[in-house]
Amino acid sequence: MNTFLTTYPEIAAEYIKQGGIVAFPTETVYGLGANVFDETAVAKLFEAKRRPPDNPLIAHIAQIEQIKELTSAVNPAGQAFVRSFFPGPLSLVLPKSPRVPLIATAGLSTIGIRMPESKLAHEFLSACGVPVVAPSANLSGRPSPTTWRAVLEDLEGRIDCILQGDETEIGLESTVVDCSDDVPVLLRQGAISLEELRSVVPETKSFECTDVEAPRSPGQKHVHYKPKAEVVIVGLLNAGGGFKPDSAYIGVGEKGVAEGFLYSKVCGSVEEYAHSLYEFLRECDRKGIRTIYCQEVAEDGIGAAVMDRLRRAAA
Ligand code: TXA
Ligand code: MG
């Protein structure tokens, strides 16, 4: 198929209404969308990104009222999170409504729901008129796309349309919290930190996945976020430090530290590190770099999400 490029959200939404699959920007990463109630479109989406069928999808909404179309019940913790963080980079796992086809939830009785904040995502989702399931718009196992060009690189000819927006602001995927039980459980780190979640619901737990066969969040067991190059996590660089030739470096700090690398990026803050990481990994692959040194950061705020993605990329 030909992949149509457009900057108009209403045109991109037409493809969704006709059963197509469309990549669109959000404030976290680009997503690959399909009408949640259209089983054929959802099947096409799994096929296009070669996603394992046991990995469930997040449904994206434009209005708070659309939550009712997707879930049978929102408990008090879920309601508190909706009030505090919707729209924004948070996905809530809630009991699914019978209307939601099992293919979208990979057979689970729960569904992930998120209301993006970015203006273009909101305009697109409003024009679609239905909730839109959207995993990140990359081929399975590749770093999530933060630019429309990265989407094109992975999915050209495999999807109907790309809604072209700016580079995404946050650069890492949303925080995922399971609210299907009384006590909320953090399943995936993101821009909204555990500390922020606990400031709203103090009992919120962090899920440590020990059983690979029965992970609470199915996405956690699959290979994720991997560039072709080897990723090595390092502490602060010390001058002349025995690094492999043809290597790259990304970290936070003083500009001088990254001399001698073939390609490098020194960020001014952890937020900038999060924002730049996936595109940096992709650019390293384009340049044929074999080893990428990534600086370790403190695990507070979005630093926890950066370290989570680095460990997966390095695994
Ligand atoms: O920021 C984001 O969340 C982006 C943008 C496009 O919104 N989307 C995204 O989707 O990252 P994806 O499919 O790449 O990641 C969804 C994660 C996976 O780890 C999946 O296992 C988990 O959410 N998930 C989805 N539904 C779930 C459910 N019902 N129960 C537990 N985990 C769920
Ligand atoms: Mg993904």
C-alpha cells in the first residue's frame, strides 16, 4: 500500500473512519492508531508493526466522557488519577466494557485508556469520533518513534497514513498504572513518576516483575527499545576512558566530556535526555555505530523512566 502523508488531522481521521491504520503524534511518542471497535483494523495494526498478539493496546480518547465507552467501572483511585492527570502522559488499566473486542486487549478483561494532551493528537482523536487504540508506531522491538520520519523509516508501505506533526515533547512512552483492583499498581515508568502518583493515591504500589510467564503488564516480557548497536550504561565519563572505537555517547552534563566519540549528545537536563534518547539511538543505527555508551542518571522524576528504557535497550 501507499502511505499517505498529511498535516491535516481531519484527513488523517478519514482513514480511521474507513477502517485504515494511521500514525499520529502525541506528547509522548508517535502512536499507530485504529478504531478500537473495528476488529479488522485492529488485526491490520498488529500485522503492520509485527506486534506479538499477546501484547494489549492502549485506547486513546479526546473527551473524558469517552471513558464510558471503554470501561464498565472506574474505582475511586482511577477517578482521582483521571482528575489529576487527564489529559496527559498517563495510561490507566481498567476493567473493559463488553463492547471492546478481545483482540484489542490481547484477550485480557482489562483495557488501557489514555487521553493525550498534545493539540494535534486532540484534534485528530476528536475528528475520529471513536476511541483509537494506538501502540507506539515502530516495528516491534525498535525504539519508539519521536518524529514522523522515524515512523516512515519503520512503517512506510505498511500503514495507510501518517499525520505529520513536530518532534514529540516528552520522548518516552506514558506511565501505565493498573487501576483494575483497589490498590493501584505502577506497571510502566513514564513522565508521571511514582512520587507524583503517590501524591494523589498514597497506596500506589510499584510492580516488580519476577515471573516472566505471567507478567502483570504483558508488554514488559517482550524485547523492547532496542537499536541494532550494543548499548552500554556508564557512570560519569572519566577522560581518556578506554571506550571502543566507532562508538557514540549520550548523557547529561558539561559539553567537554564527550570528546573522541564518533557521535555524541550532551544534554542540559534529564528531561532533554528523555526527549532525545530514542532519536539518538535511531541516528546511531543510521550511522552504523556499533557501541552506544549511555550515561546513568538518578532515578527520580523522569530519570526512573530513562533508566528503565536504558536497561531494556542494554539487556
Ligand atoms: O505513550 C504511550 O503510551 C504511547 C502513545 C502512542 O500513547 N503508546 C504506547 O503503546 O507506548 P505500547 O503499545 O507501545 O505500550 C503499551 C503498554 C505495553 O507495555 C502493554 O503491555 C501495556 O501498556 N498494557 C496495555 N494494555 C494493558 C492491560 N490491559 N493490562 C496491562 N498492561 C497493558
Ligand atoms: Mg511500544
